[in-house]
Amino acid sequence: MSAANLSDLRNAGMATEPSASEALYQRALQVMPGGCSRNVILRKPHPLYAASGRGCHVTDIEGRTWLDFANNMGSQIHGHAPASVVEAVQRQLENGTAFSMGTEAEIRYAEYMCRRMLNAERIRFCNSGTEAVMCAIKAARAFTDRPKIAKVEGAYHGLYDYAEVSQTASPKSWGALERPASVPVASGTPASALAEVVIVPFNDTARALAILDEHAATLAGIVIDLIPHRVGVIPADEGFVNALGAWAARNGALLICDEVITFRTTYSGAQQRYAVRPDLTALGKMIGGGFPVGAIAGREEVMRVFDPSVSPIRLPHSGTFSANPITMVAGLATMEQFDEKAVDELNALSDRARSQLREAIATASIAACVTGAGSMFRIHMKAVPPENYRSAYPTAAESERLNKLIGLLEDQGILLINTGTGMLSTAMGSAEIDRLSDAMLQALRRL
Ligand SMILES: Cc1ncc(COP(=O)(O)O)c(C=O)c1O
């Protein structure tokens, strides 16, 4: 409803005063298409507007407090306003926020990440996960002098034209499993971009390798998220990942791990659980300590494409806010606090969450299931856990039931990501997990 319509109704005595959130949304609609800068905040009848956050709780402008399992799409690993980050940022703020100079903060953080990660001999920072994946793809092209990338059907890797192909494929558009179609996300995506992206099915080694073989001479790299959110928060099989890695090595292509989300699942990232080592890793979210961030890390030989002292320079890379010291100090404080013990404790808490959610589903006797790994879970309104993007794809009825379930959880002050996914933070303990599973049981009973 437009602001004009609302005021007409009010003048006619037919509408009560809009809530503060409704009023904000009406203002937002006048200045931003759809009323926002990121679609993920949209919900009916209007977005929630945050007033403040502390630990695992967020208070909205209506004064309502939420138990936050969305954590800004998984970026807030320690919840909101953790003391160590606030302190580090306040100290840096007083000394300036961005310079046309390097800072020691950047070097210190780069040293830390290279020590912590596997196969990260060099790293460069940027401003988002989208940018990190884009830079990794461009680095693979520059290194191999080849144009194409392969990616898993349905996987989300940000907004870069090539990285987003088939992210929203549907039964109408996805084509045969033997050869999934390269489906555009944005209107106007050039056909040439689609032609450079090869889509493989998730955890289906034989089909994936057969498809890759057809593009062996032109593939620069294979991009893989080891526990892809949109595919269903299902871990990639060891055999699948090893086969992709071996195929890449055999055929002169690179393996690129998108660990923008999954870095939270293991001390050195989800790749730690696999034998194969990627040539490049894209990072984001958590490693910014609550500030915008991305990073590309990998083998020295490959990362040399970014080196401007090599002539001719193969891949120029800059960014006004890349490696700004606020992000660097916030990121380092965050990651130091997310040490091996913290990772293990958060994963154990998440095991408990998944198991209690499954119990709630069994008790309510509803056709639903829980997938997930590390500190992530996802609810599907399906009796059997899905195995890939196609089996995770919700029917219209399942989507409706999931939206209803999320609404019923929201009625109890529980905030999830709109796919039914939860990302835990270290600010949570068993009391919060009990609250989640109790709320889930209540919600399932009311479905
Ligand atoms: C796996 C993965 N890659 C890349 C991105 C893009 O990151 P950003 O939103 O910071 O651009 C996301 C964001 O959700 C992601 O989940």
C-alpha cells in the first residue's frame, strides 16, 4: 500500500496509526526500489528494523527482542557487538578509517590468515564475498588463460554474472540431469556469459566428470562450496570433492573453494575435512568481524597473477575500501576469539540443535527434516532429507508450509534465515538451543 493510500484510509478513519516499522517501510519505498538495498531483509507486511543487538539478541524498533539465528546471513560468528571487536574498532576509529596508504593492520591480519588457513601462501582482501568469488574466478582465468568455469547447480556464490548462473534454476528451466542448463538469474544476462559457465550436479561424481570432460580444454576452474546453503546445507561427499580436485589437476584447471560461509565450520575452513586442497579459496562474512569483507587466498604461484610488480601485470586488482583498517582489526579480533576450542564448542552446540530439532519434528510427527553441518542447520518441509539442489527444491506447498513455520517461530521471537536456515553464534548456549527446539515443537503443532 502506498503512503498516499494509507493516509487516505487514515483520513477516512479506516486505518489505525501505522507502526514505526510500517512508517519506515513506506518512507523506504519512496526512495529505494522495493524499499531496500538487499532483498533478504524483505518480509511481509514490512521488514523488521533493527534498533540494537547484543550477543545473540537483536531488539527491533518496536521494542521486540529476537533470538537471532540469522546472524546477518551468518556473518556474526560471535553475535552482536562482541566486546573484543568493539574495543578494537573504537581504537582504530580514533586513528582514521581508510587511507591511500597501507596499514600494519592489513599485514597483521594477512599473516594471521595465512598461518590459520591451509594452502594459503598468499592472500588479498576485498569488500564482499561476491567480490572474493569474482576475483578468484578472474585469477583462475588469468592463470590458465582459459575462459570457462564450472559450478554446482543451485549453489550461491554472490552476484557476479558468471558465479550466479543457475542459482535459481527451477524444474521448468534446469534441463536434464546429465547436462544441467546454464540458467540466467538476472534479466539481460548475456548469452556469452551463460556459455562460459558449465553446470554440474551436486555429489554426482560420474555425471559431473562426464560434463567436465566435454569442456576440458577451456575450463579455467571449478568453483565449489563444500556445504552449499541453497543446495540444501548438505556436505559435499569426500569422493565428489576429491574427484573434482583430481580432475582439475589432471586437466590444468584450478579448484576454487568458496568458503564465504563454510569457513565457520572448521578451524581452517570446511576444506580441512577433505584430502584435496584447493588452489584458491574465497572468503567473506565472518572474517570481517561484522564489517564488509572478502578475501582471496591460495597458492603463491597462482596468487602471483595479482602481483603488479610482474610485467605485464596479469590481473590488476584494487578497491577503495579493500583492507580498510576497521575491517582488518575487527576481523582479526573476531578470528582470534574463534579459536579451535570455540569452533569445536560451537559445532557441538549445533549438533545438539540439529538433534533437538529432529526430536521436535518426530514428536510432532510432521513431514519435515533437518540438514546441516558445523554451526549451520536447515529445515526442509520434506519427510526425507534432500541430497542435492533438485531434491531440496521445495514444491509450492512445501514453500508455503515453511513460510508458515518461520512465521510461527517469529511469533515466539525466533529469527531464522528465510530459507529455514539457522547459523549459530558463540554467544549462544544450551538455553538458547532449548528455546529454539521448544519453539519449533510449538510451531510444528500449530502448523
Ligand atoms: C557461499 C557464498 N558465497 C558468496 C556469497 C556472497 O557474499 P556477499 O554477500 O558478501 O557478497 C555468499 C553470500 O551469502 C555466500 O553464501
